[in-house]
Amino acid sequence: MDDAQLPRGIASIGDDAEVHVHFDGACQPPKGPGVATFGFTVEGHGFDAEDRGLATRPYSEHSTNNVAEYVAAIRALEWLREHGYRGRVIASGDSQLVVRQMTGEYEVRTEHLRAYHDWLDRLTREFASVEWRWVPRSRNARADALSKLALSETQPVARRLRSGPPEAAEDGSLDPDAAD
């Protein structure tokens, strides 16, 4: 069997192979509480994947841009772990806060971010190495687009959930205009 016949992610490239992860989070409104989403890409070592979704329960006190950024990095490393990868990772994001907290350059001062930081720190120890790199948004375009796409996909549903169930009309039927 030659390499072309092997499923993606099975062939080993060697010990010096590394996987590149780009991660990004988005939140509307940015400081929350709002709708927080994530996006990430994974490339290298036979991988070419991306994912996006909700980072937290909409409108919770933790639905902020910083939490969304942390969740994006967490979900990317969890994705790699779920696919059996434990080698070298280069994790790039445009969040100076996440990157500098993960490199130890910044302290984690916000209590609710500590749990996300600790979770991500534990995940990084499951890999041969994780190198954290800050990149400008222009070099993180696909992850940025994925987090914003997740935001556009989930915001309308989240708004309806926030406003509660539709009001019942006097005759007991649901009033379809009451939730708008």
C-alpha cells in the first residue's frame, strides 16, 4: 500500500513534523455578555481541518471575547487529541492576551479566565510541545472568518432563546409576532 492509499492523518512524516493551528474567537458585544463563538484550523502532519461553534452558553456572564479566544485554542487542541496526535504544535492566534498568558508573559488576573487558562495549560502537556505565537489578524484570516461565521449562524437563534418562548394569544394559540 502506498501513501496515496492511506487515510489522511495516518501516515507519519517523522519526528520533526509539526501541526499548525490557527485559532480565533468572536463575541457580540465583545465585552459580553453576548454570543461568543470560536473558529480554528489545523494543518500539517496529514491534517487539513477546521471547525467553528458556540464557545459558551449565549448571554452568560462568561460570554466574552477573551473566553471565546481561549475556547478556540482549547477546542483546537482537543480536536488534535481526539484524532490521536501528540506531537509538536504551533498555535497561532491574534489574541495577545491568550498567547501572552500561555507563554507566561502575562499573569492571569481575571478569575473567570483562570479555569480556561488552567484547562488549556493541562491540554498543552499532552503534546510533545506547544509553541504559542501571536499573529496579526491578517495572518489569522481563516480562523477569524470561521469564528465570525459561527457568530452569524448562531446569533439569530441565541436572540430568540434570550427573548424566551413566544407569548400565548388570548385564545391560547402561540402568537408568532410576540417574540420578534
